Amino acid sequence: MKISTEIGSAAQLVGEEKAVEYVAKAGFDAWDFSMFDMCGYDWRKKVLVPSDHPLASVDYLKFARKLKQIGLDNGIVCNQSHAPFPSIPPMRPFLKRAIECTAEAGGKICIIHPDNDKSAEENAEMYFDLLPFAKECGVKIATENMWNWNEKTEEACFAACATSESFLEHLNAVNDSSFVACLDIGHAEMRGVGSGAVNMIRALGPHLQALHIHDTDKIHDSHQIPFSMAIDFQSIVAALKEIHYQGYFTLEASYYLENYPKDEVLKGVKELAKSARKLAEMFEQEV
């Protein structure tokens, strides 16, 4: 089982180039291309915010190629990516750019969020628009299980793909071999939101081709290092083994590095790699 991790959190501290290098030095097999800075979004005003990031420039493909080469020079590849969000109509050009950058970096799957509050049929319209371009690029699109927040109960509540039933509705509405599932383990385990990671893994079966792995307190979207909080990874790994999961074990513990000083980021990434390798070993030992 090969292991990977998102580079976005490390990049906030040391930049993408150094982040890819650190992921390799830490012992990961691959890197997950975070593209959130391609275009900003003001959630209060609900408008796109221009970005001065290289991914927002005319040289965005050159930047993706540079990161790919840094990875290859250090013995790792890009396995998947995460497009910017939310997936609203004005963001559509950036979603296509994300697919293009995924291919340029060597990634095989681009995770594109569904709109939390739209039906499977409504979200399918977006994916139908993007899939022909993704196929031209040789990239699969993965949808992901989301969550909303109930202020009264102070816990997560339903959103697109949050339950096994909704996830399968989305997959079946598109019904294309280039449209797959990325299960966010932390989202699936949040109280009030869905049916739990184990049930979702079994329901998704062969559709499940990518993961976002992180630990939570089972209430909040904590995005912490595995084995640090409340999630039972043993049962999750057993379920992945049961369905013969063949993708990478990709971490999205994107809040873990927040308190690391810049000169200790590599140390933090090594701790992430250690937790991911433990998960991989559990999978390999599962009978």
C-alpha cells in the first residue's frame, strides 16, 4: 500500500516547491496537489477573490510541471489533486484549470467537491460539463462526501454525498467510469452527518478510488493526524481490505502543521508519514 499526503498545509509555511521535497524526504510515496490558492472565495460576500498565486497566473502549467519535476527528482509522484472550491458556476474555469494542472503534474484523479446543497441530478450537470475535458487530459474526477452544520444541535448535518445513499445517487446519476469516489474519512465519522466510514466504504465498493484520511473528535472537521483523536482506524482499514481497495492511502491532516514553526515543518511531515505508514502496514497485515 502506497502513502501520500496533501501539500497545501506545508505549502502555507514553506511554499509548494519545498513542500513536495519534504513529502519525499519524510518517506511518502506520492503527493496530493492542493490547488486552493488558484482562486480565493469570500464566504461572507459569496464572491470569487483574485489570487496572485502561480496557479492563478498565465504560467500555471509551468508551475505544475516544476512541482512534478521536483517530485520526480526526489523519487515520488503526484497521485491525485484537490480542486479549489466551492463548486459554483463562476468557479467552473478554475475547475477545468485544476484538471489540466493535475494532468501536467502526473496525477490521475482530481477531487472536485459537489455543491453541498444540490441534488445528485443538479451536481451531475456540473460533472457532465467537466468530464469530457478530464478525459482528454487522462484524469478521473472524484466527488467527495460533504457536510453542513446545524447551529441548533452544534453538530454536522446532511450535505451532498454525506450518506451512502446520496453518494451512490451521485455516482449513478453520472454513471461514467471516469467519475469515481473519494471518501473523506473524517467527514464520514462526524456525528450527525451520515452513516459512518465503514458503512460507506462497503457501499461504495469499486467506486472508491481515492481517500482523504484524517482524525477527528467525531464532532468537528478536525483534520488531524491519524491516531491522535477518536476515529477507529482498525475497522476502517479492515473495511478497505474487504472491498480490495487499490488506491493510495492519502492523508488530509491539513490542520496538523498549523503550530509548527517553519524550521520544523519537515519534522511534522515525518510524523504524518509515520502515521500513514502505520495505516498501510495495518492494511497489509489485515487477513
